[in-house]
Amino acid sequence: MAWELRTVGRSIRRSVTRSGPERYTAVQSLKAAGAALLAWAVTGWWWHAPLALLAPWTALFLMQSTVYRSLVAGLQQFVVVVAGTLLAAAAGALTDSTMGALAIALPLTVLLGNYARFGAQGLYAPTAALFVIAGGSYGPSALGHRLLETAVGAAVGICVNALILPPVHAHRVRQLRTQLAMESGRLLDETGEHFAHGDPGDGPGDWYDRAQWLGDVLTDLREAQRWAQESGRLNPGLRMRRSAVADEARGLPDTAWYDLTDHLSALMRTLTELDRQPGALPSEASHALPDVLHGTARVFHCDAATKAGADGPEITGEDTDKALAGTRQARDRLLDALSHGHAGSPAAALAVDTQRLLTALERAVTPQA
């Protein structure tokens, strides 16, 4: 038994100290329990309220995934509880019968609770009506206590979530940004090896599919950015976070990546066509192309290391600038070699796709003023 308790204790400590979903779940669970205890201490232990249970019950369910959601859910819940309580009191006063009051109040409160703007909190309208009618007390004092204790619980839940380790969902944004840059660099390195040494890698047939898959990662990144932006709204703890995390939570624009995935897909399509047409490139272009691909890959790898932060190798802005400078030189050699290509040929498309990709990449990795 003692060994099992120690094992559980170690698991809890790991969950709390390590970043990621496990830590978030553990912290939010402990905060929800703490908020319920605090609400009970205020209303049940200190105030001796007649319906003190409503306060911890409300606080427990307002420990939402973001501070903004806690505030919105608190307002929604209070509105539907007020509506459900007043409707139940009116039904009870009119019928003076539990069955009659339920027959009148429940259809109305269930309809109100299903109103889309109340979201998941709409359930509390019929619940509040049931509590009032089952209690059988419709006087102003009893109704006032119900509403006051619900308001106290909502205030406690919102304050605990906002002031004690307020959640910021920036980890997945950083993870997906790193993955995008790392996988893009790996794809370019493999295509560069193929054109330099004939290394098949995954094969030209897979280049375009892999580039398209990066579009799916970008879709996940957009969703993670929206989640991070919401977690930064009305969050008083955001200023105390590390700058990278705070920037992600504030939703700083990363629109260059939207163009990057499109341009990378276009380049992979062009490279696949070139691989099927031996001799389509001039000799000078054939020598410069691997340097461009490897150089662009280095820029992506530098960006991935920068996004990874402490989890990746130490990369400075100077390293990224050097990689960009070398890639520009290789690109200029490639464009000069392709300048005599025929319009509409894969070689001409290569010049356009390469230029567009590098321009978008420079926008993505260069800090914005």
C-alpha cells in the first residue's frame, strides 16, 4: 500500500513539474478542487449560508481551459441560473404544487437552456429550476441566497483560474512551428541529395505528397494559434511569461508560413517534373540546384532550432543570417544559369518557384519590426 502511494505521488509530481498536457491537466484539476474548497470555506464555514453547496458546485465547473472561457461561462451560468430560478419561483407561486410547477417550469427552462448562445451552461437553467421547486421555498430570501451563493462560487472560480497559474496554450504552437520548419528542411535536404548524387530517398513521387502534408500541419498550427490567442485574452499572468510564450499567446502574425507551404509544394512539383526529364537543366544549373536546396534547408533548420528554444541546439540570429546569405548566392547562380531557359519549360518554372520560396522564407525567419 505504501509503495502504491509513493508511486502515485511520483506520478503527480512529474505531471506538475513537466510542461505539456499532463502538467496542464494536473494543475487545472488541483485548481478546480482548490476553488471548490475556497468557495465552501467562504459560504459554508465562514458565512454559514443555508445553501452553501451551490458556491463550490459553481466554482468547480468554472475552472475552464482559459481565463476568457471561465469569465464567459461564469456570466452565461449566472444568467441561466437567474432565469431558471425566477421561472421556477413564478411557476411554484402560481400552482402551489410541485407537479404543476415542474410541468410549467421545465419545458420553458429546457428550451432556454438549449439556446445556442448559452452553450454548455444552458443545462443549469432546468437544473436551477429543479433545485428551487424541490426545495419548495419561493420566498425572496431563499431565492436571494441561491443567486448570491451562485455568484460567490462563480467569482471564486474565475479568480482562481485567472490569478493562480493562469493557463496559456502556447506549447503546441511552438511544437507545430518547429515541426513545419524541421520537416521542410528535411524534405529539401533529401531533394538536394537526390539531384547532387542521385540518392533516391523517398523517391520523387513522394516529394509533392510530403509537401502537401505540410499543409495539414499548417492547418493544425492555425487552430493552435487560435487556441493560444484565446488563452491570452484577459489573462493577467501573460506578462509574467517568457517572451516567446507570451508572443505566441498574443497571436503575433505568422502569415509567411501560409505562402511557404504553397511555394514549397509548387517547387516539389517542378522538381518532380525535372527529375523525369534528364538534361532539362543546363549544366551550371544542375550544379547550383543542390546548393540552393541544401542552403534553403539550412535556413529551415535554423528556424526550427530557434522555435524549439531550450529544447533544440543553440542557434543565433547570426547563424540564420549566414545561412540566408549563402542561399542567396546559390540562388543567384541558379537564376543566372536558368536565364536562358525557354518560357513555360520546367527550368523556367524552377526559377520562379525558387525565388518565391526563398522570398517567403526570408519573411518567415526575419524578425518583424
